[in-house]
Amino acid sequence: MFEQHPDAIKWNARYQKQTEAKQELPKPCSLLSQQLHLLPTKPDPAKSSLDLAAGLGGNAIQMAQLGWDSHAWDISKVGLASIEKVAESQGLEVTTKLVDIEQQKLPTNSFDLIIVSYFLSRELCPAIEAALKPNGLLYYQTFAWDKISSAGPSSEPFLLKNNELLTLFPNLTVRFYQHYGSLGDLDIGDRNTIQMVAHKATYD
């Protein structure tokens, strides 16, 4: 279905190289690994998480390990196949879905947690917000306009501007935000990304 989509071709090729070269488990994004304490403290398989634009699925694998109903969506069948293989090898269950994320309609009020790492589609933000259940959480991390390395995109439309992420989900309550930029000691802290945890609060 998506075989000839330019993004599918690009990411299938990239993930094929990565899966051939690496044997270790995919890692979750730094935001998720460092802010796990904001998630519910008791495992609950009734709670569902979505790793959106999942890539090789480090976030989805992490949530499955924590006992969540874990879902991974991506346009790359190679990436999704790798997620399924890793999950099976670890005795985990991750539900994968091959989608063109920018065209797929997100189901409203469906996920307790949505994780977006290294993907930016401003037009999709209202649908992401609507897809969260009441009291749900959004973990969002992607590249900043002032990143100090060559990693990631260089094109302006794919980079977050100062405070922009704070405006893209106006109905959520920000619980954590980080953008270090180029202040101070550049050897300390993540200087390439902007990160946010936001909450679909029902009580404040």
C-alpha cells in the first residue's frame, strides 16, 4: 500500500541498514526514559500507549515492558517488522500498524499515553491531542532549530522554534518542558532537542 511512498522508501532503507548493523534492543527516547516517574505507578494492561512514528520502536518496547497495551504506528514495514521481532524475542506484545501517519485519522479518546519522538507534523497536533483519553499524557521530543549537532533534519519546517511546542497543544497542561539551547556548558544536557510532557488534565 505504501511501498512507493517516498517516506516509506527512505525509512525502509534506513531501518534495514540499522537492523543489519545492530543487535541490541532499541532504546526509548531520552524524554521517556528520564520521565517515567510521571506515568502511573502501578502496571495496568488496560492502559494503552501509542508510539507514533515509531521507527524501530524503542518507546513501544519500553511501554510493553511496563505492562501497558502498547501500540506502534509507522510508515515503514521494515521498522514495524523489527518491532514485532524484538517483542517476540522478549516475550512481549506490541500491536503494530502500517500507516501514513499524516493521512491516517487518529481515533479520538483512545490512548492513555502518546509518545512522539523525532517526528514533527504541526497539522497533526490537534488530532494527537484529541486522541488522548481524559487524564492522558503526551510525551513529545524532537529536534530544536538551534541544535548543536548535525544529527536530524536541517530543514526549518522539521525543527521546533523557541517555545513553539508550548503552543501546539493548547488544551493540555504542561508538566515538564526542556530546551537548553546553547546556554552554559554545552557538554552537559541534551542540546539538540526540545522536550515536553503534557497532561490532558481533568481536574485543574
